[in-house]
Amino acid sequence: MIELSGLTKRYGRIMAVDNLSLKVEEGEVFGFIGPNGAGKTTTIRMMGGLIAPTSGSVVINGVDMLKEPEKGKQSIGFIPDRPYLYGKLTGMEFLRFTADLYGMSNNGFFDKAENILRTFSLWDWAGELIDSYSHGMRQRLIMSAALIHDPKVLIVDEPMVGLDPRAIRLVKDMIKRLAREGMTVFVSTHTLEVAQDICHRVGVIHKGKVIATGTTKDLVEQAKVDREDLEAVFLRLTEEAS
Ligand SMILES: Nc1ncnc2c1ncn2[C@@H]1O[C@H](COP(=O)(O)OP(=O)(O)OP(=O)(O)O)[C@@H](O)[C@H]1O
């Protein structure tokens, strides 16, 4: 479960995130959508413990990310918008390196790594240098690494950028499957069709504030648009709030 309470981040005069509160239940896929500069990445960085809030709190699985950052980070899978990969490691070495950061022992690691690399169609390239991977392969490796320690919560900033349709399908199916297995997923995306497809609920953020939350159906009613279409909702709500 994720609980954001009064979360605020101020950069000088800019309120990047303004008193944001929301709750995401266990097993729920929550989509975070908003125009450029709305505050999505800043929110996600605070959730992952990468930057400190000006005020407010992030509680994930009952752990306050500010008070117990190490414990909090152990229980989440985190995929930032610009993840860093070490090109001179192989895919398998990168997973081992990530597993070490999470304090995983060798016990069970290789079975887990094989399983996850097969799921993401990377097993045949596990021994190749990441430098030789395509963009899609890198994205899939990043996703594999974020899941290696069986987190209960997955936080993803823009997972679909630059992926081809097959890779998008793989990531979408994976997120749906993880949620069915009980994982809580918080995902920011510009791809509204993806949000409509995989998210149980979405939150619309604009100028640092959450201006609406609910299912696509709820938001269609709220925005008074005549199509069951998140894009129309998004355009109406962000226009109204401008
Ligand atoms: N380190 C920083 N210093 C100053 N201002 C910042 C910093 N990081 C973000 N901002 C500002 O905070 C606001 C929110 O930015 P943020 O990157 O969170 O938006 P976003 O919704 O992720 O945008 P995008 O969809 O373009 O990635 C913007 O006005 C941005 O310029």
C-alpha cells in the first residue's frame, strides 16, 4: 500500500508538488498522468527516496520513506525516468549487482534471475554486454532488475518511452500479471491509452496538484465528456485547471 500525505516539494518559487495526498491499495495499478512539468517525476523521486520532500510524507507498506529510507527502499521496485545501466556488465552481472544492493544472497538468485530474464525474453543475451543491447532490451533489463528482489510495490516513471509495440505489450501484460499476484503498481505515463488499459484508477496532476482521481469511468463523468476516453478527459480537466 502507498500513502502520500501532504506531499510538497518546492524549488525556490516553483511549487513542483503542492500538498499532494493519495492512497493506492494493495494489488492496485495506479496511473499518474499530467502534462509536461506537472510534477510527476518529482513525486516519483520523493516516493523512491531519491529526493526529500519540503513537507509531507510517503509511507509504503507501512514504512515511512523519510524515517526508514533503507527499509523502505528494500520493499519497492523503482524504475526512474532515466535509469543508469553499466554497459560493461553483462545482463546477468547487472542483475547480480542489483541483487547485491538489495542484500540478496546467492541462494536462489540464479533460478530467480533465469526465470525473470526468460520472462522478459532476455535469457539468450544474459551473458552479453549491456553495451550491445537495444533500447528495448535495456528497458526490459531495467524492469527485470527492479523485480529481482520480489518487491511488494513497483514504482515506474514512464515505462513505455521508446518501446516498440511488442515491448509495450510485454510490459503491459507484466504489470497486469504482477497486480493480479498482489503487487501494488504506481506508474506515471504520457501514454493515455496505456493508462486506460492497465490502470484500475488514475490521478491527474496539474501544476503540482492532483486535480482528479478515479477510474476512467469516474473521470469521464467528472469531466463531462461524451466519450469513454481518457485523452478527452485529460484534455478537458487540464484545460479547465489552467
Ligand atoms: N531540480 C529542480 N530544480 C528546479 N526546478 C525543478 C527541479 N526539478 C523539477 N523542477 C520543476 O518542477 C516542476 C515539475 O517538474 P517534474 O519534472 O516533476 O514534472 P513532470 O510532470 O515529470 O514533467 P515531464 O512530463 O515533462 O517529465 C517543473 O516546473 C520543473 O521545472
